Amino acid sequence: MMTNRTMLAAVQRVAAIARPFQRPALAVAAASRKMTLASASTISLSNSSSIAKDSATASTTKISPDIQARLDMDKKTMQSVIAESTAKGENAWEQMWQEGATPWDKGTASPALVKLINEDRIPEGRVLVPGCGGGYDLVALASPTRFAVGVDISPTAVAKVRETLSKHQVPGNQAAVIAADFFTFTESDLPAHATTSADGTATPQFDAIFDYTFKCALPPAWRPRWAARMAELVRPGGTLVTLMYPLGDHLDGPPFAVTPDGYRELLCDAFDEIEVSDCESFPARVGREKLGVWKRKA
Ligand SMILES: C[S@@+](CC[C@H](N)C(=O)[O-])C[C@H]1O[C@@H](n2cnc3c(N)ncnc32)[C@H](O)[C@@H]1O
């Protein structure tokens, strides 16, 4: 059974992880829901007055001001712990997926991507989605002429993607997902469909890559590495689509802030800019993202 201390830690983890990706009211509601459930099972253990007071109102979704203050205080610490843990090469993302602390997961494909697909602006062939999360973008991308490959570092996320692909009856020759690190996976980790070009030649490069909320999830110090890996993985003449989110200049994260000029600086050596424009967005992200389309130089 959870002690009061571990219960509070769980609430803090979820709230701290959730808040940066969603509106504050939703994050507090998520934390409150957890607190209400946890309080119900720990009421008899409580000696602390603040916890006892909260337990007394366990049937409501209200969170007490002292707990809220502690959650607020810990938000930045927890963000930096996740960032630091990721920077050390640990898989903090798997923990988030295991705990269901995935507020970025919208349960559906990105509106901007769907529009691009409907306008025939995503190349056919092999398309990579790094940090594919729940895999909904793979479902949208998969077609008889396009093989969509997701890469995610979290085995729990990858299991979820497989369920999603199966639920949507996506054939195995149209989409696949691998549990791997974007920076280090090799050709041998990929399914055969992902390494064979239209003319039958074997190639580890992709016709297109779609990046949404992946770059912003990485420590900013890794951005040159991110750009170098993109240049390595997109074939000459191929397309990189970057849905830039969250636009801004805040320093904490994930999600870390991005700017169109930041992308330009990172990509200009290996890619030509095709467009940077406003785009369709999930309602909570309207005005906070832009579409970038880049063509790999020969
Ligand atoms: C903020 S989530 C975004 C998920 C998805 N793109 C979406 O829009 O819902 C970032 C995802 O990247 C994955 N991830 C983080 N670092 C990774 C890495 N080095 N290689 C592959 N996946 C990674 C995480 O497990 C997580 O699913």
C-alpha cells in the first residue's frame, strides 16, 4: 500500500510532468483526481494534518492550498530532473508512459499532418516518425504507397502503438514501430520495408521524416545532434517536416521552447527551406506552433 509520502510523490510526479504540456487547469485537475483516489486508500495512515485535512475532503476533487503550493514548488525541480535524467542517457520517458503521465497524447493524428496528407504533400515511400508516442500519426501516414515507421525509446509506448495499428487494421506492409533510440538505431533494427527503396535498392535513408513534439522533448544541448541525425536519415532530395511546438523563449522544459530561426540555424547546412508557415493545430496549441518543410540538399 502507498504511504502518504509516496502518494504525494506520485501526485507531484504526475502534476509536474503533465503541467508543461497542458493548460494549468487540466494539470491541476489531473493531480486532483490522483490525489482523491490516493487519499481514499491512505486515510487511516495519515498523521500529518495537511494530509488528514485533504483526506477528509477525499470525496471532492478540490486540492488544498498547502498541497498545491508544494506541487507548484516542485514543478521546476521535477522538470529539471526529467531533463537531467534524459541528458544522462536514462529512459525517463518509459517511466512516464508506465505511469500514464502522457498529457501530450491527443489520441489522434496531428491536424497539420492530416492536412498535408490530404493535400498530397507528404512523399510516398518510407516515412520515419521519431518519438512517435501513441502512433496515431503512423495510422494517418500508412498507405499502399507509403510505409510509415515509428521509433520510440519507450517499450510501453511501442506496445501501445502496436495496439493502435492493430485496432485501425493497418497492414504490416504499411506501417511498423520499433523500440529504439532515434540517435543510435541502425539499419538492422528496421523492418525490411523500411530499408528498401521503390526501385528495390537497399537503403537506410528515408524519403521523409515527420517530427512533432520530439525535438522539443530533447535537452536543448542535443539540438545539433538532432539536426545531424536528420541529415543522416533523410535521403538527398527527401523531405523533413517539422511541426514546430512550442513556439516561445521559455527556458524550462520539456517541452523546451523552439523558434523558426532556431530550426533554420540547425538545418541550413543540410536542408533547403521550402516553407515555414501557420498551420492547423490542436485547440490548446493554436498560435503556438508553425509548420516547417525542408528539402535535403543533394
Ligand atoms: C512529448 S512525446 C511526443 C509523442 C508524439 N510525437 C506526440 O506528438 O504525441 C515525446 C516522445 O519521444 C519519445 N522519445 C524521447 N526520447 C527519445 C529518443 N531518444 N528516441 C526515440 N524516442 C524518444 C518519448 O518516449 C515520447 O513518446
